[in-house]
Amino acid sequence: MRRKLGALCLALLGGAAFFWFIVMRLLTRWHGGWRCPYAWAWMVDNPFRRWYTRHVLDRTGIRPGEQVLELGPGPGAFTLEAARRTEPGGALIAVDVDPRMVADLMQKVQGSDLSVRAYVADAHSLPLDDESIDRAFVVTVLAEIPDPVRALIELRRVLRSDGVLSITEEFLDPDYPLPRTTIRWAEQAGFELAERHGGWWLYTLNFVKR
């Protein structure tokens, strides 16, 4: 009985892995990108993901007093902690294309003393002034944007001359781009790689303006 149960569990895990790593990746490439639907928001904000991505904000390098942009925060898996790191004197600006994600994020912010502003907007047209941001970070979002290079050009516009762009990707994301792909996109948008953290499973690349 135990052997049968074990075999069934392995078969289920294998089927789930095949669907996620093969079928989903093929579908995202066929459709030219895949944006996490609102109904699946729990997949990007759960204890397991928060555990294995716990070093992302350390790698991003947020400092007190900075104006920080988070592009594509979803339901806010990183937002509150990122906002805490801007204190004292800084602020976190979150921009997401899905109004329901933004509403969930702001519910989390309510009742806190954190300085967080959120906008519903497209990555290709950010509601921010030129050179108004010290640091921008993007976590597993860039490949979901229809034109990643155009989005990066827009991020470059809002970053100050000495600003930093931090891009994190994780292998579990169906849209996962290889590091060399992310670097190529960033270079096309006028960025230069300054720091590299992590490995193939979870990497963070920090860029500066050229």
C-alpha cells in the first residue's frame, strides 16, 4: 500500500513538474509572454516563495531616504519590506497594470506608517517625472511585458543619472529569461551591468545608466 501511495505521489509530482516546466513555458513562448492572472496571485505571494526569495531585497540594495520604484508588484510580496528599507525619509512607488493587484497591495499598506504610493499604469508609460527615482526593481515581471526593451527604456527615463535598476528572475517563473537575455535587453535600453548575484535558480542583476 505504501509503495502504491509513494508511486502515486511521485507520478503526481512528475506530472505537475512536466506541466509547469514544459507545457507552461511552451505556452508562454507561443503567446509571447504570460502575465500572472489575478486568480493566481497566491502563487507569487505565499510563505514558500517568500522563504526562497528572502535575499532579493538585500541584493537590490535599497537605502534609507531613497525614492524606490517597484514595477509589477502584484499583490505586494516585496512591497512592505521594500518600503521599510527606504525609511527614514524615503518612499516606495508601486506600479502595476492590474487594478485588483494594486487594491490588494494597498490593503496591506493600510494601518502601517509606511510611505507607499501605488498607481495603475502600463510599464511602457510610467506616471512619473524624468529622473525622479533613485532605484527601481523588477522581480519576475520583465518577460511578461509585451516589449521588455521599451519598458526598460521607460525605466531609464525615470531613473536619476546615478540611479540603479535591479532585475530579479527565478527559474520557477514560466517566463524565466536566461541572464544573458536580461543583460541583452538592458544593454539595448542603455544600461550597463554593475553587479550580479545568485545563480540560475534565482538571479539578480543590478544595472546603471551608461
